[in-house]
Amino acid sequence: MKLLKNYLNFNNNKNTIYAMKKIGLFYGTTTTKTASIAKKIKEAFGSENVDLVSVEDAWKKDFESYDNIIVGVATWFDGELPNHWDEVRPELEALNLKGKKVAIFGLGDQVRYPENFVDGIGILAETFESVGAKIVGFTSIDGYNFEMSRAIRDHKFVGLAIDKENQSKLTNDRIKSWVEQLKKEFD
Amino acid sequence: MPNLTQNRKTDMKKYDIKTTDKETLKNWYHLMTLGRAIDEKAPAYLLQSLGWSYHAPYAGHDGIQLAVGQAFTKGEDFMFPYYRDMLTVLSAGLTAEELILNGISKATDPASGGRHMSNHFAKPEWHIENVSSATGNHDLHAVGVARAIKYYEKKGVAITSHGESAMSEGYVFEAINGASKEELPVIFVIQDNGYGISVPKKDQTANRKAVDNYSGIKNLRIMYCNGKDVFDSMNAMAEAREYAIANQKPVLMHANCVRIGSHSNSDKHTLYRDENELKYVKEADPLHKFRRMLLRYKRFTEEELQAIEAEVKKEVSAANKKALAAPDPDPKSIFDFVIPEPYKPEKYVAGTHNEEGEKKNLVTAINETLKAEFRHNPDTFLWGQDVANKDKGGVFNVSKGMQQEFGEKRIFNAPIAEDFIVGTANGMSRFDPKIRVVIEGAEFADYFWPAMEQFVECTHDYWRSNGQFSPNITLRLASGGYIGGGIYHSQNIEAALATLPGCRIVYPSFADDAAGLLRTSLRSEGLTVFLEPKALYNSVDAATVVPEDFEVPFGKARVRRPGKDLSLFTYGNTTLLSLSVAERLAKEDWDVEVIDLRSLVPLDKETIFESVKKTSKALIVHEDKVFAGLGGEIAAIIGSEMFQYLDAPVQRVGSTFTPVGFNPILEKAVLPNVDKIYEAAKKLLEF
């Protein structure tokens, strides 16, 4: 299985990845910006590979039914999770997500909120790790200009940081690179 | 920036949506729904001209306010809420009716009987304290009361709460610095809603969270919580209280809130907040969030929640009815509780004596009286700048030997923070009415001004709380010139302070009067400003015999030299000068009556009038400037109430209307002296 996977990964122009398990992409469906990024990511993977899941309605079984999970999270106020993530957290904390891989993307504004840039990514990373999941999709902090973030480990973001307010032109490329990276890192 | 998880022990979580018992959740939901109902109803009272002309809506602060109220432990803790803390006090135990009584300023409002502005909730008997409208200044009171909690080894905390923008005030720094230095059990709760009225918090300070400015302060624990989340706030406050008590150290609690409404009813926030922002903050409504969680995690059904909401409607309606029917304050009551009843001497009723023996100078008299009173009353405390360092006791050694005898917990140095010195005296008084605090308000009266905002608080706390709380403070200040001290070591400030109702002002000229007035002050409730003419500290002429138990009542002047031709009223440094002028005039066959007022507020009008009746001529002599000096007030009183007895206009002698120059030549030109007094007296005598 592994050899086949490696062989297939050479064909990185293909949209359908035979060996990769289906991805559940959880995000707040009442959001605008996060929702638009979620849709772009789904397209980049190939729509058939990704299920969009509304986190406002998500419950235990929804998380348990995917081995590859992507979560999209904005950061609210001075470093908080938006309501729809915050309110599902007690449920998340009671799950067992061992063996699952989670990739996190988040939106932030480097200029107006430099002290807690994409903190939401960091908070969710901690939450998912605490119930056994493995975080994938780390990216470089180069190319961003901020003061502090809860989403950093060893000079990397523990996910993908999108800044629509200040670096909107970089969004599409950032998504593209990340998706390519995840194709290798996901199961 | 400290990370949330580094600062909070997650294994200390007491409350969460899944495990907290249903009764507790119900209690919280009830309080939050009730609070919000009143918060939303408040503007209606104003529209119907029933009152509540000041209302600061709290929607968006619900989590932390509930938590502060729940953490408050009656009988142990002291709470200092601010003008937005409606849910806080409700959560702490006030009733809906009590909130409305305060809103519409009824006579039975537990905070102040309608005397203080609406929406400043309090219940002093439970130590939910009455606080100012000057935002954030109650932090100093919290620190003062915490000092008492620690001294008396009681279990409890002082909790003080206000917004993030108030942290720009210097006195907030003084309070946090003091609490950290003294290691006191205080929880400073900062309800950060991003605005100071219309000013966004980025205009206050560079750090996005103002509390981060304090990350370098030793002994201070900074905690962060989401003030919009009931569980996070409850867990944070529980942990903070436990920590503060166990470690006897202060906590600075930052709570992120949103301000869903305007700053107050006199602010229209749509003028500076757009639709998107208002939508964003409404989405973060803590009450709606809590409700969603209760349903999502199946702790309550929709029906059960609606039942609570229906109950709340009834509760508010009933409270409203009762509050509207409550009595309004009586206009005749305005003179109640301006200043507490003072200690009335029984042995030395007129504040005079005929004892003979060895004379003591002013410094010795004050020093010995302080010591005697500190032995007499163990609940006495003294602090100020420079008051206690080995053999030095104050810049003039007035407190010499006191720390050695009474220990450093009762006699100690304060930092160079005059506002802190006065504010913590106010706070400490709240712990127990038997406490008496002596403070050197500043090293010299000239440096007292930074303390004015706390001084104002102290003067009207008794009145504002409808007689429920009096700061019991003797505020000593070395005053006056004649020492070549110039602009910052010569000021007389009694006229500036006298304009504030609620304080007494005394200004002795002799050692015995100083001792007597000091004793009376220390045995009285209330605030007394004790001005000491520093030029006379070691003066032989001001030295007198001082009976060991001497007392001088407030409001009693002393005839130092009887006479019949002219009434000369004076106090402080000019008393001795006036007496010497009287002797000089006696040689010219003029008989001048010299009266040492001693007590300026209250003023001894009886003695003044007795004298004017006798002599028909009045001269007021004081060191302070003639223009706007207290002599003007006294002259006006004599002019309006004793006009028919006067044979000449009332005259005044005092300093020129200039600052006091440093060069002795300049000082001499500015201050009154025997020649200037002689000229004025002579002129009046010959009128």
C-alpha cells in the first residue's frame, strides 16, 4: 500500500488521489471569509475528495467518521475561537481521535491584531492534540509580519494562515501549496 | 505575552457545561436573564421621567460579571463594583428591587438613598462598597481594605472592577504597585470591552491588552479569561480567589468583553460604530451563548428555559411595583451625614487648661500625643513618606520612635504617591469603624495636590453612602512658610480644602492645642485635616505645658489675649505675630483681643460673635493670601451676621497674591509680618 502511494505521488498533477481517505472539512457555515477559503480548498483537492461539514451542527459522530480532517477557524477579538468552534469544544474534548490527522487553516489580520495573529489555529491544534489527533500541514512563518501568535511551534505555523485583509493576493498560492503538502501528509 | 494555558491550571477547572450541576446552571441562567431584563428595562424609566438618568448597559460583560458576583463571599470579601456592574451586584446577592431603587434614586436605595448617581450600585452593610464616578479610583480603596484584611489575618479578598480604559489613570498604577509591593489579597478585574466611551482602546495604550503593561511587576499574577464565557469566567475567578488567599498576592484579571450597547444613555454609539461591528459584537452575546450551550449539551430543554424567562418577567414586574411605591428622599435630609458626630471632650470641655510645669514644643507634643493615642487604641495606623527609617521619623521627626514602639505593620513608609497614601487610608477604614488612620498626606502641604481626587472622595463618602461609611482619617500636613522654603515648602492650603463639605480643618499654633486637637481627631470618626505650622515645630514661643490627657473640641476657638478695643482673629503662624503686635499696641494704650481660631472647619462663630459684640472692630490675620483666603469667608460672615455691631469695615491681613519667593528678601515681601499686622490693626483702632 505504501509503495503504491509513493508511486502515485509522483503523479502530482492528478486531481483524484486514489489512496487518500476522504477529508471532512469543518468550518462555520455562517461565516463569509472562512467559508470562501473552505470552498477554495475543496476545489483544490477535487470536490469529490472533500465533504464540507457545518461545525454549528457537527457532533461526535461527524468528527469520528473521518480519518483526515481539515478545520477552518477565524480568530475573534483578542485571540478567541469563534462561537461555533468554542461551543463544540467541550464535545471535542470528550472524543477519542487517535489515529486521525487534522490540518487547520485560519484567518487573521496581521495589521489590526498583530498580538494574536491566527491564535484560533493554535487553540484548535491544542484541542485536537489533547484527544489524540495528529496535526499536519505545518507551514513557514516567513512572509508574514506580526508580533505574536499562539499558532507557532519551532518557527512554524501549526496550520495555514490566510490574511485576506492585508495579503489577499497571496491567498490562492498559499492554498495551492498547502493542499499539495496535505496530499502527501494525509492518509 | 503570557500564554493562557501557562497561566491557568486546567486541572483546576471546577465548572464546565457537562459536569456542573443543574441547580447551579439554573441559578446562573436565572441571574443572567434577570439582570438583562433589568438592563433592558432601565431606559424606559428615563423615558417616563421616573429617573435612571444615568444607565450604563452591561450586555456583553455577562460572563465575568456573573463570575465576580459568584466569587464574592459575603462576610469575608469586599467588593468595589463600577458603574457598569449591574449583573455583578445582582449575582452577589442584591435583589431586582434593590437595583431599581438605586436606578430611580429612592430614599431606600441601599447604596446611597438616592444621593449618588444612579447605576452606582452598592450595599455597604455587605461590603459591596459605594464607589465614585471617577473611573477606576476605587482600586486604591480595595488595596487599603486588603491591607487591613492582611493585618488582621482574616480570610478574604478585595475585588475591584472597572474597564480597561480606566487603566490609563495613574492611580490605577499606584494601586497595583502598592498591592504588589505589600503582597495583598486583591483581585483587580479589568472588563475589557475595547472602548472608553467612544475612544477605542488603541488610543489608550500601545499594548492591545492594557494588563500586559504590568507583566514586569513582581508578586503580581496576571490572568486572562473570556468575559463573555460563563464557564471560563467562573473558573478564572474561582482560581483567582483561591490563589490570592493562599498566596496573599494580588491578581490582575483580564476579561475580554464586548460592549453591545453604548457607553451609557448619554452616548450614541452608532455615531462611531458601524453595522458590521455591531453585528460582530451582538454575535458574541454571552447570554445567548450560554443559552445555546445549555440546549446543545442537553442540560435544559427549551421549555425549561422559557419557564425561567417567564419567572423573570414576573419578578421584574413585582420589583418594579415595589420600587415605584418606595419613598423619595426628603429634601430636608440634605444636611444629614455631611460629617460624623465628633468625639466630645468631657474633661476639657472648652479645650483650655491651667496646668503648670515644664513646657514642651510643638514637635514633642505631636509626637507624644501620637504615641499615647497609639497605645490607647491598638487599631491605629500611621503612614506617609519618610516617616520611618531607623532614627528618622518624618522630615521633622514628628513620628520619631513610633515604628520602634509599634512595629512596621502599624507604622510604615508609603511610596511617593500621595493619592495612594490617601486612597488606601480610605480603603483601610472600610474594614472596621474602630480603625483610625493617621497619614502624612504628603511630605509638605505643597505636595498634597496629587492626592486631591482621593481627598474629594474622602470628604463626601459619608454623605454619599447615606451615613453608612465614614473614612476615619487624620490627615497631617506640614504647612506654612517663614523657613525660607520658597514656592514648594511654604504653601497654606486650608482655603482650597475648606470648600469641600465633609472634612474638618484644624490649624493649631501652640503645643497644647496641637496635642488636644490631635487627640480629639484620633478619637473621632470622620476626616480631619491637621495642619501643622512647621516654622513653629521647635519654637520656644509656641511651646507650652501640655496636660497628659489634653483634649480640644472641634469648633472651639481660644481667647489667647482678652481685650476690648479690637477683635483680632488668627491661626497658625500668625498667632504669635499677632500676640506680639498686641503687646506693642498695649504700650500705646490699645487693648487688642487676640483669638486663636484653632479650628477652621467647623468655625467657632459663637466666640467670634461674642468678641465682635464687645469690640465692634474685627481684623482677620492669616498667613495665606488675602485674596481667596479663609479670611474672606470669615469677614463675610461677620459682615452679614454682625453688621449692627460693627463700627468699621472688617479688615484682613495676609500674604500678597503671589507665590512665595525663595530669596529671604522676596519671602519677607510676600508673607505677613509684625509691621504689616501692626499697621492694619492701628488703622482699624483709629477708624
